[in-house]
Amino acid sequence: MLYLRRVADSERIKATFQTASRIAVIGAGWIGLEIAAAARAAGVEVTILEAAALPLPRVLGPEVAQVFAGLHREHGVDLRFGVQVSEITDKGGRAADRGSPAAGVRLADGSLVEADAVIVGVGITPNTQLAEAAGLATSNGVVVDARLRSSDPDIYAAGDVGSAYHPVLGRHIRVEHWANALNQPQAAARAMLGQDVAYDRVPYFYTDQYDLGMEYAGYVEPGGYGQVVFRGDVERREFIAFWLAGGRVLAGMNVNIWDASDAIQALVRNGQTVEVTRLADPGVPLDELADA
């Protein structure tokens, strides 16, 4: 049974692709989907097992999640949604222990998904034990203000573990993506030096899967949007999707369309209501909407 958490895990998974003919991936989040794409590129058969009805429903909602489901089906991935995992099995079909290699997955209905390796990508929880022992406030991470300062004014937290107050979004958020790990430490260091700083970058991440490349900017709570507006050709996977609430753009995702992320971030940042028909019209420059 394999996980993707450290560089050594990545190397181990890469080596597995050279020896395995079929793998099972538990979880259809970003980790699971990217592993599946890499495995298919290496010629490995892939079965994805997911409890939800679609991939990434909490992040993308059903409208855009369908795009990723279709993408992986077209590349030969066996997608099994709405399933519950009962146990990881060894080569004898018995429950695998820490000392035996995983060779399959038994589902709650009793069926067995055979595989040469099982990769688990079902999310992680922030490691807050040290912060809690130090008496710091924690809630889905170490609670910090916009300066990334914790409840102890001499302690700061940045990266995946920090639940930071975001001045643009007006709430505490914890974002598990490399952009935070890259940029937040600079803001924390400046704050430690007494400079007037607030970490207010619009959350951002990207993914590349098969021939699909995308960038996502903004932040949407699960179910916290009113509508999704598409701009471009969804069937050809050359489009921008916008998540809106009350006419305001909460987030946008450009798929195989480049040089759009800055304008999307500006739309998120300015918080103004937009005219949906113009937002959906590729003939209306995004910069014009962002400057309105």
C-alpha cells in the first residue's frame, strides 16, 4: 500500500509503474487523479475507487467534476464511484498487514478489485499536535491572523498547517497547495521583522493530466456557490469556468486557455458583481470585466 506524501513516496510510486500492470487508486481527489494520469502514461491499467458520485465534488461541484470524469474515462481509467472500501488485501486475498504488499481492494459489497499495487489518496489532516501541546489555538490547522501570527504573538505558522485569516476573502482558510508553501514564509518572515504585512494572495493551484492543463484561482466553500458560468468550448476542454455567488466571482478555472489567471484573480479580488452574459462571452476581454 502506497501513499504520496514525500519525495521518497513519489520515487517509490514511479518505480511501481515500471513493474505493475494494474493498480488500484483509492480516492479521486487531485492526488488520485494525477497518479492515475501518470500511471496511464506509463501503460499501467488503473481502477479508481471513490465514495462520492464524481471526482472532486467538494472542490469543483458536479458541473465541472463531470469534465474530469470524462477525461479519465477517455484515457481508459476504470472509474468506480459510490463505493466503500472494506479492506486492502494481500496476494492471498487476505487483509494485508504492514509487512505484506497490497495486491487488491475488497469493497463493502464483497467484490474484489485485483491490483499489483494499491495507492491511497484520501486526504490528510494537519499535524497540529505540537501546536496544541504549546497551547496554541487550533481549528483545522494552526489558527493564524493575516500576518500569519498564531495565538502566541511570538509564534508564526505558514504552509499547509496554517488556517490563516485571508483579508480579501474575509475568513480563515487552509489551502493544501504548493503556492502557500512557496509564498507564505516570506510574509511570515517580514511580519517577524516588524513589517506591516498581510498575506492576501488569491489562492492558486494547477494540474496537468493527459492533454488537459488548468489553473484555478480563488476559493469556494463546498456548496458555497450559486452558479457556474462557462466561457469557451467545454466539449473540447478549452474553456474557463467561473463559480459565482450573488453575481460575484468566487473562483475561476482556465482549462487549456492560458494567460487568463491574472484576470481571474483580479475578478476574485475586486469582489464586484459581474454581468453573467458578458462573463460567458469569449469576445469580452476578461481584463475589461476585472476593471469594471
